[in-house]
Amino acid sequence: MAKQKTIGALKKSGYKSLPIKEEIRNNLIRKMRNGEKLFPGILGFEKTVIPQIENAILAGQDIIFLGERGQAKSRMIRGLVSLLDEEIPVVANCEINDDPFAPICSSCKEAIEKEGDKVAIEWMARDLRYGEKLATPDITIADLIGEVDPIKVAEGRYLSDEFTIHYGLVPRSHRGVFCINELPDLSERIQVGLLNIMEERDVQIKGYKVRLPLDVYLVASANPEDYTNRGRIITPLKDRYGSQIRTHYPQEIEEEIKIMDQERLVFGEVEDLSVEVPDFMKEIVAEFSNLARHSPDVNQRSGVSVRVSIDNFETLISNAERRAIRINESTAAPRVSDLAYLTTSTMGKIELESLEDGRENHLIEDLTKKSVLNVFNRRFNIQEFDDFLIKFDEGLAVDVSDMMASTDYAGENAALQGLDQAVERLGSKTSPATIASAIEFILEGLHLNRKLNKDKHDTGMRYKS
């Protein structure tokens, strides 16, 4: 269907423009009635955060998301774009996307007064109606609201002339969604400017009051500690956000695992190499993050991002692939011995309460051990291995290494009779690589339960009585 190109044609088509909040509200209602997901790909918020967002949109309230880093705040805010109409008409060449039926800038008003229904219109896609700014202390009123353009003044216009204004990000988001990330980092005078837009819907630039009844859906994100700390944000601005929605980290290990699986970077298949990740190894990575979020040694105000789990998962898989490529195996499966490499993808993502040198490495090692122990004890009863442990008392010793061939473990498995059922219960009898992974997990679990000793040697580790 041909798109209208003038205001007159748009009038004849019967098109009706809606305020931004009503437009978003209507599209939300349509999605809810059709059973569509509001935020596809966002997991774990179905019964907590998303109902609050739906309420805020239905009520027509501006929203602020409160949460520590890595809780999908920015992703949800950007997801609000899906609630905008696919395209809307705007006055052609207007800097602030004026509604053809209700222009607010002087140039559009002047053009419509002169040319009437002949004024040209353009169609604006929903993605172009979203604006975002990370709040930093050096942000100015000019960035957000606007500034007098010296070039236009030099062309002979008066400073009081509205045509001299170069609009900032907020006016350019007119009829759209505008987000400020880390709102408390805005200086107080900028917060006052933002408050004026929310309350009076006008802007003041260089002392000149410009009446711009902006139609903007304002959304923000903030760390709870900064937001609730007196002095970081002015109280009247807090009062203008209709809904304050608290986000959270995954509340179940299973949710974190689903996020890891969904978000990890996946490349094209490598010829003659497949990757199998046993469920217990995924669980160890998710358990690591969960323990870190409750550790007194970790700064919980900073938080432990879900990105820690995702990056650790990617590192675990990459080391398994590296091993398979190096020793020419067709299947790569992560093992417990690969967990030592998680340091590289964890360092810098967690902040410690103590700044002691070297403490971060020790903490990561301790959390890794506790993660393996917890997952092992959820899956096994230690008494199950009493008969098997007798063999170690009789002199059995088992060597493991992150570069040891999987077939060597499979060979060891003949000597490790008694582990067959445990390996099968872990779902790891699909290949030599997964069998090797299961054997390492069981041996490490027995060691952490103080049933076996573990000694370090030149090429790896040795488990013995």
C-alpha cells in the first residue's frame, strides 16, 4: 500500500496520531491478548519484573529500573521499542519528529501555515524513535536539551529566535522513548532540567523559555544504592517517575543455565569437531556465580553480573575445544581441570570487600571448589562410593590433566570399576570426552569430601588414598 506523502493525503487516509504512552499502551494490550511475549529472550522475570512493567505501561507511568549490573535493565528498556508502531508519519525534515497534525516547533508551524495540506511528510521507523544516553558527570544541558547554534546566529538571526536552537537528545526523541542509564550520575542542575521536561513539558535554553510540549516516554536505570542515597538524586525528580521497578539476578540455578545457553557466543561448526557440555559442568558455572552473590568477600553493592556466568561458560568451552584441537579429538567436553581457566573471565568482574593483593585469585579458587562440591553433593550420596574407595586403599592412583586424551580416561575406567553406574547417571556415556569429564568430576567430588588426596605433579593432578 502506497504511503501518504503530504499532510492532505494523510488526512484523507483517516490516520489518527496518538500520544506516545497511549500508543505503547495499545500495542501492549494487543500483545497480551495475542499471547505474545513482551521481552523475548529475557528469562526469570516472568512472575516478578514483567508484571510490574505491564502495570506501569497500562498506567501510563514513566519507569526507572533499579538493579545491580548485569540484570538486563538496558535490554528491557531497549525492548520497549517493540511496543511502538512500526512506522509513524512526521513532518519532513523536522529535527524533532513533529506530528503533522499537531506540530510544536516554530519551523513546522510556519511551514503548515504557509503551505497547508501540501506540506511533505516522511515515515519514521520505530527503531529511530529510541534515544539513549549514559549519564556521566560531564553531561551538559546542551547534550540533553539543546544549545544556541552560533552558526545560525552568525547568519543574522537573533538570540531570542527559536530558529537559532540546536536541539539536544530529549527533544530529538519527541514522540519516542528516551532512556538515561545510571541516572544518579547526572549533576543536580541537569536533573533539574530533566524535571522541568517531565513536569512542565517545556525546555529552557540559554535563559530563553521555549515552549515545547514534548511527548516523550522517559525511562531510566540506576543502581539501588546510588538511587536511594540522599544527595545523589534530587527528590522531586524521584517523585516524577511513576514506577520504580526492582530487577534481580536469576533466582534459580536452572534459570542461570538457560541464560548461559542462550547468550553465549556461538561460532560456526569446526570441521571434525563437535562440542558436548555435560549438564553438571553447566551447573558448576551457574553455582559459581550464585555463591559469589552471597559471599561476604564480594562487594554485593557492585553485584555479580550474569555476564560472569556467560563469559565463564564460554571460557570453559573454549578450553575444551583447545584441548580437542591440540590432541586431535573429534569431541570436546569441558572437565573439572578446565575450571582453573575461569580466572581470566572472572577477574575484573567482581569487586572484593578487601583489597589484599592476590586475594582475588584465592577467592575464585575457593568459589570453584565450593561449586564443584555443592553440585556433586546434590547429585550423589558419598556412601555410594564406599566400595570404590577401597581400591584406593589398595594402591589405586589416577592421573588427570586438562591436556590428557579422553581415551586415556576411558582406559582408566576399566580399572575404575564401580564408576560405570555413576557415569551413566550423569548422562555422560555418550563419548570418551564426556566419560573423561564425568570421571574427573567424581574424583574431584570425592577429594572435596575428603575421601581422596590430590597431589600436583608436572603434567596434572594425581588422586590417591
